[in-house]
Amino acid sequence: MGTAALRTADNAASLTHQLEAVLGHPIRIIDGQEEARLIATGVRSLLRQHPGTHLVLDIGGGSVELILLDQHGIISSVSLPLGIAVLHHRFHQHEPIRSDELTLMREHIIGKVRPWLAQLQNTPIKSLIGASGIFDVLADLDLHPDMLLCPIPKARIQDVTRQVTTMDLSSRKRLPGLPEERADLIVSAMNLIDVLIEEVHPEEIYTSAYAMKEGELLERMAGKGHSSSVDLSPDGRPI
């Protein structure tokens, strides 16, 4: 399955052809709406004990998916060109990031998300749920790598955002619990998350271990008659 990178690459057709030859399997490039639907399927499987309306945030390199959902399904979704690689290359020009670069980045994020968030003004958001990616790093930093639905305190996100934003790349690479390959993009990722929290004011924040890949697998399981939901204990671990 191909997402934002193959949706936007100038050489997507030739690259896909080469990948199919190497893998021995056809590649299906999905649009942002299908990506959001599969992400929602993966996350919703963990929400049986969490009624209410949730905003799912899936951060990729080329795009960001925002999905408003409840236990019945997707209410609204959008795919925005706010991937952390895009933000990093456009705004993060110095180490540490300069204050003017950071201001421009955050203003750019706000300008992209507010038009969609405007429709949610009368919808109380029970929780912001981060799907995989940088949210897995947050769970690991808090020593909860085995939780499928892991609560992350708002203060913790703010602390990590302030910490990585003031560090240069070499310092971020030495940060305990942060994979070295995430060190360059984590400033963009954390500020994106921080902006969303300020805009949405969720009651709770979670990281979900399930996202698009798990949504695809759960749909295939359901097609074969297997359960497509997961029972969790109160601490977020699978039963």
C-alpha cells in the first residue's frame, strides 16, 4: 500500500513499477480518504471502553490525517500536507531551530488546521488519539511500549516539546529513549502535536499502537469471519 509519498511523487508510476518487480506483489496507492478510513478502523478497535467523540491524529512524513470519530464510525476527516518531513525541510533550517523559524512553522500549522477544526466548534472532544509514529516514541519515553492504548499527560507533551525545541541535533540524538532516526524530525512533530492540543483542548490524550496497517489487517480478518475489535484491560493492555 502506498500513501502520501507515492501520491505526490513526480516519479510515482515508475517507482511503483520497480517496487512491484522487487516485491513480487502489486502496490495499491490509496487516497487520503481511504487512508483515514483504515486508520479509524485500527484505532476504533481499541475504543470499546471509551465512549465519546475522539480526534485521531496520524502524522506521516508527507501528510497528516485528522479523523473525528465515535464508536459508530467516522464523523469527518481530512488529509493535510503537514507531514513532519515537509515541515522540517521548509522551516527547520538551523540547529537548534530559531525562534522565527518556529513561529512561522506553528503559524503555518494553525493556518492549515483551523479551517477544518472550525466545523468542530460545537463538538466536545473526549480525547486526542495519536496513531503510531512519533506517538510510539512518546509511549516508549514513558516506558509503556506494551500498551495498545497509552495515556499521555498533556504536561508530558509540553515538556518534551520544550526540551527538543531547545536542543540541537546532536543533543537530540543523545536523548534517552529517542531513536536516532527520529531525532531530526521530532521538533516538527512535537510542535505539530502541541499546536493541535492548544487548538482542540481535548480532555485526555492517548497514543494508539493501532493505525492504518492494523486497520487493513482487521478488515481482512473481519472478511474471514474473525473479530475486528480488541478487548483491553483498564491499563490499556490487551486481554
